[in-house]
Amino acid sequence: MERQAVVLMPYAEETAARTKALAARLDSLQGKTIGIINNGWNCMNVTTDEIRRLLVSDYGVADVIEKKTTASLKLPKPELEDMARRADAVICGMGN
């Protein structure tokens, strides 16, 4: 089955939220692959480690994929496309 995913990035110059439909909500996290986009902001490394631990221990997530960038740069398009192909859902966060 071909995966159809939409990754929405929270910056003003993009209008993806207005032009693309959101992906269907997952029925469960059990056995799923979850992506995390870590922009390195303040405590995001600590936050990412804790999110990963909870997803696996409490929700039965099979795998967590992490992509790193800096707070001042977008995640490069090839990295976004890889995440969309591999992950069932993605957490995009700022570690404030």
C-alpha cells in the first residue's frame, strides 16, 4: 500500500495547512513508526529522549526516527521526504 503523508512545517512563508488535507488520525500507536524532528532548540534533545522513551514503553511504538536540524534552518527536503516515507506520524517540536 502506498503511503500518503503530509508533513506540515510551522513557518509563515508556507501555506501547506491551508492547501493540503491532514492525514487521517492513527487508530493506535502500537507497532507504528513515529518520527521526531529535533530542531535543537533549548531542551529539545532532552525532550526528544523522553518522548522516545514514553512512546516505546507506554504506547508500544515499534520505532522512533529522529531527524536533526537547527532552530534557524528548515529540515532539508530529502530529509522531510524520507520522514514522510518511513513514519506513520511525525512530532515536530521546539524544546522550550
